Amino acid sequence: MTTILIDADACPVVKETIRIAGTFGFRCILICDTTHEMHRDGAETIIVSKGADAVDFVLVNRVQKDDIVVTQDYGLAAMVLAKKGHPIDQNGRLYTEDNIDQLLYARHTAQKVRMAGGRLRGPKKRSKESDLKFEESLKKLCTELVDK
């Protein structure tokens, strides 16, 4: 059975993901650290101790082939792809073998700019359209997995 795992620390689409998981009969697991602890009806919660990448390591060790992972972390998405999972970001973008290298390179470049004292523009303010695009993409992905 497909499971949807959510990198729940600061994830803006937890409610939407749980609802869609329930619609498809998929198990839903929230993974968060102690500073972002949350419990929601319709999902199991795993709480890990606070630490750099602690949530990522627990999540990647749980993901199975064809599981869905909701995350905005490119590094985690790359590990999920290596395990034949399906990572998706909070805006509905699917991470794939075709786009992950470019995304990781962009992250690396941005990190170099910040380390050199430069500043980068932050993400745009979250919109209702972003939520709708996420829901549409997640439903499509779930449908593809059910039909597989």
C-alpha cells in the first residue's frame, strides 16, 4: 500500500495532503521534530529529536518504492528518488530524475552566494493558487499510482 510521508516541519499543505491521502485510502505519516510537533486526525505522527536533518534521515529510512513524499528539501527529494519514491513539493512540482540535478546545483550556488555575504530573494508569499496546484498535482500522482 502506498504511504504519503510528509516532511512536516513548516509544511503549508499538511491538511490538504491528509485529506487527499484519505480519499485514496493511503496511509499518511507526518514526521516532525520536537520544535514543530503536530498531531492531526487522519495521520500518524512521528516525532524526532531536534537536529540537522534528523527528520530527513528518519523519513528516507521509512520510504518504500512508490511512496509519496511531500517536501521542499531538494537533498531529501534526491534520496527519495534513489529509493524509487515520488517526491513532490508544496507547490505541486514533482521532483524527477530530469530536474533534480539542476535543482541541487541551484541550491549549491545559492549557498555559495550566502556564504560570501550575498543575499537572495526569499520565496513568494503563499497563495490559494499554490494550494490548488499542489492538490491537483498530488491527486494526479495518487491516481497514477492507483492505476499502476
